[in-house]
Amino acid sequence: MSKQASKDTAAELTVRRLLHAAGLRYRVEYPVPGMARRRIDVAFTSVKLAVLIDGCFWHGCPEHATQPKSNAQWWRQKLDRNMARDVETTEHLMEAGWEVLRFWEHEAPEDVALRIAAAVERRRAQQGRGRDR
């Protein structure tokens, strides 16, 4: 398990490269405000947009998640805790005014980057209108 990447996964790196190439700047592994030991994979702090790219196995992808046969009960509890933590983190961020985008590692990086860029632009536009009032 120690060889499993918890950050800078291939999916994260590819999406980050596409975002950077599109001219977007962001923070990596940004601490979740008010929650110890939790991180946002890609954070656009100026518009409060959190991007989390979840691994299919670790976060219970409905399409690709597998159930280990060895020590099955321990793994089920571990993976259930991960999914509960995901929900808790998302709710916490939303209550703090963040928009949260979650993607699966198997999603096409180009599509993910386009959806993120659109959300950043939408949030920027919303902030712009709020300042004019």
C-alpha cells in the first residue's frame, strides 16, 4: 500500500497540465479550511472552487470499484470510511462557500479540464457581478 500514490496521480497530473496550458493558475494539495489532514487536489482559492480527483478503488467508483477478497471485512470498512469522509469534506467546503467538483480518475482529462475551466469562468463572472452592486 505504501507504493500507492495519494497525490500527484497520473490523472491529477494530466488534468493539471491541461489547466496550466489553458492559462489557469491554481494551488495544489491545498488544505481544507477547518479540517485537519484533508487536502484539495486542485484549488482555485480566489473563486473558492475545489477540484477533487478520486481514485476508483479508494473512493468507491460505481463503475470500477472492486472488493478485495482477502481481509474483505477490513477493506469494506476502510473504503466505506473513505466514502463517508468524501461526503463530509464536500459538505464542509460547501458550507464554507466553496463549489466542489469531484471527478473519477477514469474520466477523460480533456473533458475534466474543460468542465473545470467553465466553472472557474462562471465563478469569476459571479464575483464580478457581486462587486458591481
